Amino acid sequence: MSVNDKVPCCVCGRRFQQIAPMHLRTHGMTTSTYRALFPHARLWSESLKAKGSISGKVAQNRPDVRRRTSLSLKESWKKGGAMRVARTKADAKPETSANRSAALKRYYAKPGALEANRQRQRVAQNKPDAKIQQSRTMTAYFSDAFNRAAHAEACRVAQNKPEAVASREKNRKDPVLIKKHRQAVLASRTPEVLAKQARSLRNRFDTIGRKNNDRYGEEWNAGLKKSVRERDGHRCVICERHQLECGETLVVHHIDYDKINCHPSNLVTLCRSCHSKTNGNREHWMPTLLLRVLSDRLDADRR
């Protein structure tokens, strides 16, 4: 390999076939930092590009590769239940629990370890996308029937413990807690709360008492919903999760909330979690979804 075929490091001047992350660590940098400081610098030599060693993203977009990936994901979802059962049995062994407990005790025995952990949790919880990510994680976890059953069993066992029963009995007789409960009940009956509940009911029912779901147009059928899901790539247009990640069939939503208007331009694909959010605050979601769909279709036309 000739010297001219190597790329120079813009920090130290040495030449390599590839500017690897391991080398950038010696300068206290990451690949993203290096790209930000030197946006026009090359990371790979021409010979590497010719061999196609960095063409993984191009290969991933090939139809045959995407089809194999989809099949492997479906198989992994099917086997996931058995794998989780085996993992749960392994975690339930006494030696596993003892090793984990001993490791945690050694960690928290260090000076300042507990406060440092709490500080990290506070910083993580204050990030803008922390609650969104937590909601997605919980939705993905409880979408599995095995996880739901395990969680329900754990709650039942915890509620039936003698100390939990004694605590409930004590709280029922505590005058301070009784007073707080009465204040909370009175606060929930204020005119503002009642008006909000009335708006929610009006959104769910017609003025004559029928559900909005009874008023779908004649075009509303399985074929139309399937075509809308395929158009949107089987992804939720709000959180952009794929149907395989959700573990269930995605919902087709009417942007203007008019069930009779079944034109494809008025339909979008949503996951069940995001669809439940759009049932309230319609003044916000109607223009938001419309702008998002229009921008996605403009981008598709440019391509």
C-alpha cells in the first residue's frame, strides 16, 4: 500500500489506512468530536472504500437484506418468551441473588457512592427526552404478555406481605392521611376538573350518546388500513417506532377526527400508546399531525 493511499490525522499528522476510534482516544477525542472539528477530513483510505468494507449501510438497504433482517426479527420475537423464562429462572437461583447482593453492598460501601448514584439519577431524569424514553421502554416491556403476568404476580406477592397489610391498616386509621384524602377528593370536584372531564366525554361520544366508532365511512376496511400502514413504512408517525418494536399491529388514525373522511391523506399510522394521547387535546394534535404528514410527503417527493 502506497503512502499516498493513507489518510493523515489532522491532530498529530500521522498517516493511517483508517482513522480509528482507538487512535482518536489517544488525543482525548471521539469520532463525532473529530468530525465536528475537521468536517472535511477523511476517515478512510481509497483502498478501503474500493473494497467495500464501509458499505454496511448500503447493504442494509438492499431488499434481500431487509427481508432477511425482518424474518430474523420475527424469529427472535417468537423465541423471546422462552429466553426470558430461562433468564428469570437463572436470576431466581439463590447463588445469583447472593452474588448480586454482595456486589451491590461492596459498591455502596465506598464513600460517596450512594450520593453519586442519586446525582446521576437526578441528572438523567432532568433530560428533555428522559420521560419519553422511559415511556417507550415501559410500553415495550408491558406489551409482552409474559412481562405483564410477571409484574402482576410480583405486585400480588408484595401486597400480601404481612408488613404491607399492617401498613395499610395503619394508614386507614391515620387522621392526617384521612384529612389529605378528603382534600384530594374535594380538589378533584372543582369546576375546572369537572369541565375537563366533560370535554373528554364530549370527545368520546356524540351528542346523541352514540360512540364515534359507529360512524365510519363505507371505504373503511382492512385493505385501506393495510395500504396506509405500508405507505408509512409500518412506523408510528409520532414516536417512529416500527411495528416489530411495538409487538402489535399499528392503529390507523383520522387526522381531522372525522370517521367518515377515509381519504388516505386524512389517515396516518400510530402505535396504541400515541393513539391514546391523540384522543385528548385535539386542538394540538390535529395541526401537528397534518404538518408532520405534509413534511414527510414533501421529503419523499424530493427524493
